[in-house]
Amino acid sequence: MKLIITVVHDRDTARVSGALRSAGYGFTVMASTGGFLRQGNVTLMIGAEPDAVADVLRLIDENCHTREQFVNVLPPDAGSTGAFLPTPISVSVGGAVAFVVDVEQFHKF
């Protein structure tokens, strides 16, 4: 048994969840928050047999997309003077990160 821990952007959650459900994979959803832009994420914990891992990862890849987002970045010394007008920069957000972990034991009660 394998445990696939996947962090998915909020915008991709419905697509990924629907694809996994349609393919018959069970999962547990945990709300989480991203680090860089403090945006909402969802962490999915998916149990799968070793021969199904590639299919699960394919479904995640097909249903999670990176996108460009513009953010205003203030320099650390700008403070609250109001004299600095931030210039938006483009950053990539979204997509997914997946960790595949061996499961020593699995019990369903």
C-alpha cells in the first residue's frame, strides 16, 4: 500500500477530487495554507495499491494547472510611508505537489 500526499491549489480542488472519485479512488481532504502567497490549498491523502500510483499521479497532473498571477511586492524598508508605489510582478501559482510514501500497515475499521 502507498500513501500519496498531494497539496493542491484551491482552484484545482474540485477538478482533482472529481477525477479521483470518478476513477474510484478514496481520499481524505485537509484544508491547508500555502507558504509564498498564503493562499488556500487542500491536502489530499490518497491510499493506493503500488500498481495504481502512476494512474493517481496522472489524474492529479491532468487536473492541476499552474497559472500566472500578479502580486504587489513592497521592499522591506518601504514601511507605511505611502510614498512607494509597488510594481506588480508575475508569479506562477497553482499546480500540485505529490509525495508517495510506503505504508507499513493499513487498517480499516
